[in-house]
Amino acid sequence: MSSIFIILSRSGELIVSEIVENAMNEMGSQNWQFSDTWIDKNVGFGCHVFHTTNAFGKDLMPYADVSSKCIIVADARIDYRLDLLRKLKAGTSDFDGIPDNRLILMSYLKWGEDCVMHLQGDFAFAIWDKKRNKLFGARDHFGCRPLYYVDDSKYFVISSDPNAFKALPRFRFSIDEQFILDSISTIIPEKNRSAFKGVNKLPPAHSLTVIEDDTVHLKRYWDLKVQKEFINFSKAEAVHELRNRFIEAVKQRSYSDGPIGVELSGGLDSSGIAACIKDTFKQDVPVYAFTHDLDKDQQIKPVGFKSEKVFSSKLVKDKQIEKHYIITGEDSPGAYYALVNYLGIRPEAVVQSYGLLSDILYKKLSNTGATVLMSGFGGDEGVSYQGAGFVQELAAKREFKKLRDIIRSRIRKRSGSFYFQLIKQYIFIYIPWLIRFFKHDWRRSRFKVVALNPVMRKKYKMKRRFFNRIFQPNDPDVKRRQYKRLMHPNISYRLETSYLLSKTHGIEYRYPFLDVRLIEFFFSLPSKYNYEDGIGRHLFREAMNGILLDELRLRRDKTSATIPYVLYRVVKDESIFRLLIEEGRENNKIHYVDYDKLHWMLDQYKSEISRNKMSFGTKVFLNPISVLLLQKWQREGKIDIGIKC
């Protein structure tokens, strides 16, 4: 893991060395193992490095290649290294231990800007090509590693940490008001938008090029598409290949100098990861499992909560996993503490709260000495996709026999009326506008709940923006639905936020289900393979046959509460939150939030009767609360991010 900073001065007025030094200080909150800088006239590089494994050498950066006169800094973990070395025609015996940054540079020297077409893994990097006076950078396919840039008339700057931009002359952090309103409204911003004016985010699967004082050129180098070589696979071939690709995806991400942590929910995805690690490495790599649960005395529970501890414990026992930690939040600080910690690292309105509320996990994992955390995130959107939309797809294609068979299978397993379901699909085909009478638009109830000040709501036309930005999954095409989920900005925001927060504890997230080779293969297969006999995730369940216990492999009662104690942690700090709400009402001159609605949300969280009727979680509460806290800190002079208060 690394934090990187690069500045290209477009004028002779700047003292590049001073800017780099100040930027390094702004990025210096972690216990880095190595830090260094590189300065050459109008170009400056800075990098902090923390190694989670020494298997491939140490990325001591910035790295300058004498013969090519290229300099690189990278925050990267490159997968499928042997395949890449073969393409580079480098002898594996000589280059097995080559660091990831040099592997990226070798690729650039061979293929130029097309090098990103040959790289797989999690990466954000920048290369200064002195011979061509060119700065080139790129970000990985799904955005596991962040990369920001500032394009000014006097300089062009790239960094993996936006805090570094505080070192820039004439630059002042000024938070984007639209970003604040989107956060309160639970709208995920576009992939290229940051929280601050003048700070751009390089979107996932994009590269950028700057030649001296020229404008920045962005290029998309990858998109998820059907690969023709896989579309005619039989079901048996598909299961076999999916199994092999998943095992390899896990293996590629399992290199570590110490124990490997796994977020183990007891569901299909995380269980598959843990099982494959143990089956692949046997006893060579210790595995520590971490399961979120509720203590018996915790009364504040999410709707439909069902403990996953029973299922995760079965896997731990079956695969002889070394340690199993149950995290309840009972003896830990409430959500206010987690929010303060988050905003101290990332002083912007909350967009995605998973990393924010995983602080207890990060601390416990860090205390074990583990530096790698495997996550099943990306499974629901990709390889273990439930197959939503398959029935509508059959209806749209008028495959009526298959449609009737699927509906009968669903009715046998879930009950209901066969004829009602069948008529609904016919209506979908012939009278599509009538479908809205059958399908509840959850967006209306969600927008009514958001704690957005009515004046701001009207002034910025937020209702229209909300409905334009948040779509219902009603496309009668499984692949189009899956594409939208995999490529949605929520994916990169969660990856980026979780990465930045876990990194402060010396922990690197890894996501086997976001392996590009794995996803491209699965996405290319016929959608019918994933939905059989009324059961979704069919293909992946078959691929896990013999790896997972059938009790885990075939279960369909997984709870949706990934971190079940978040409501408990919010209510635990009820008095603090109520004081903060009233402090904002009394002292703020600019009112972004609806204070009364925030009090009402706390009442709903506390009442079991109300919780059973709720259609919202903690995001609609914590997002506006983060805005109030930022306003308070700005007024008190603790931060300067230009937020109106």
C-alpha cells in the first residue's frame, strides 16, 4: 500500500521541492515503512510505502529507471504476474521477485499507454516519461485504489490522497455544495466527481496523459463486455471453468507475510473465499475469520435479523480455520466515535458508510498482526448474482414455456398465485405502462425520508435529481441489469472509502469476486445457467460443490444485515447526536438538513414497532449528521474545507 504525489510545474515560479515536502506531510498519518521523494526541475514525486507482503520484493519509490529516464510511483498489487512476465518475454527465474511498480514500468516501456490493457489487479500509478515530457497515470478496472488530480494553469498534480492538495499554492479546499446535497439525499455522485471544487477523480478503468502544458487527456481502457469465446460453453463446461477461475482469483490475492483475515458472514460468497484459501494453502497460511453479530443483550436489531454465527462457525470447524472472532459492538464506542474518526481521515460528507461502520473490525484485525483482509464484496453484483430480471427476460423474449416452468418452480418454493404471476408478466409484455400498478416505487418513500432542508430541496430541484440519478432495476434483460450493478458508482465509492479507512490500520482489502478474468467469463455465459428450478446463483452454487458444505452452499435464508449492530451503535450515542442536531439548528446560518426529521429517525431506530415498518437504514441518518459535524468543525476553526456554516 502506498500514498503517492506527483506535481508537474507549468511555470518557473514554483519551488517544487517545497510543495512535495509539504504534500508528504499532509499524507503522513500512517506508520509508513518507507518514504522518499524525487525532484527534477519542474517535476516532483513523493511516496509513502507500507508493505503487506515481501514476496515480490519491496516497492521502494519513487523508482527511476536510468536507461529510459522514466520515474514511477504506484499504489499497486499486480495479479497474474507470471502471465504478464511471459508477455513481456522476461525469464520468470530472473523476475519472480520484481516489485509491482517495476512490473508496471516494464509494461509501459513495452506497450506505452496501452500497458493498462495488460495489467490486472488493484492499482493507481503515475509515470513521468522525461524523454517525451509526458506524464501518464491510470487507475484499476473497478476503482479499488483511488487517484485524484488538480489541473491548474501553473501546475498539474496527481495524488492518491486528496489531503495532499493542501500543499498547493493558491489552492483552497472548498467543498462542493451539490456534493453535500447529494450526500444527504443518498445520491451516489458520478465516478469522476470528488467532494471538492477543482479536485477531479480519475474514474475506474481510465488513464490520463499530460504533455507539458497541454490539457489532460482521459481515456477509458476497459469496459465489461461479452467475450465471444465463452458464449457457447455447455453448463458442465461453465461450472468447471468458473470453479477454476474463482480458485485462481482467490489464490492471486492470498499472498501475505502473515495471517489472512476474511470477512465471514456465513453466506455463499465469503464462505467460498475462506474455503478456497484453506484448500489451496492447507496449513501454510493462517486464516482468521471475522463475523459480525449481535450480543444477546443488544435490543436494537435490524428488521428480519438472523444471526450468521451458526453458519460461519460451521465453516470454521469444517475447514479448520485457526481463529474465529465474533464482533458485536457491545463493548465498543458508538457511531459518533466512528463518524469522528472517518471525518478526521476524510473530511467530506459521507457517501458510502460501510467502511465507516467497519472500524471495530479494522481495529480487531490489526491487533492480530494480519495486514490482509479478504472480502466477498462484488459477489452479489457479479459471479453470485441472483439472476434478477430472468423472468422478465423470458417474458420479453416470449419464451412462454420456460416462463411458465420458472413461475411454477418459484411458486413451489415461495408460495403465491401462479396465474397472478403469469398475468403480471403478460401485462409486462403487452401493456408495459400498467406494470407500475403492480410494482411499488420505493424511491418515493425513500425521498420522503431524507433529512434535506425543504428550502434547499426546492432551490436545487433535488427531487428531480434524485429520480434521475437513482434508477429502479426494471430492465427486462439480465445482463443489462448486472452491468448496471457492477459498473454503478456505488461500487467504486465503497472500494475507495473502505481502502482509505482500512489503510490507516495497516490493512489491505482484497476482492476475489472483482477479478476481471472471473467477471468477464461469468458475464459472457447464458443467463439461464444462473437461475434454475426457481433458485438464483445456481452456477456458482454448482461450482462450490465439494468445496463448501451443502448446508452453506445451498442455503437461501441469508440475512441482508451485513453489519447488524449499526443501529445499536447509533442509538448508543443518541444523546450526543441530539445535542449535535440542536447545536446546528441554533448556530448554523446555512441549513442543509431537516433537524426535526433527524430527531424523528432516532425515534424510529429505538422503537421495535417502528423498525418493523422502516424502509431506510442508517445511511439516511449518518450522511446528514456528517454535514452537521463538518459545519461545526468549520465554525470552530478545527478544519478549513470551505463548507458554509
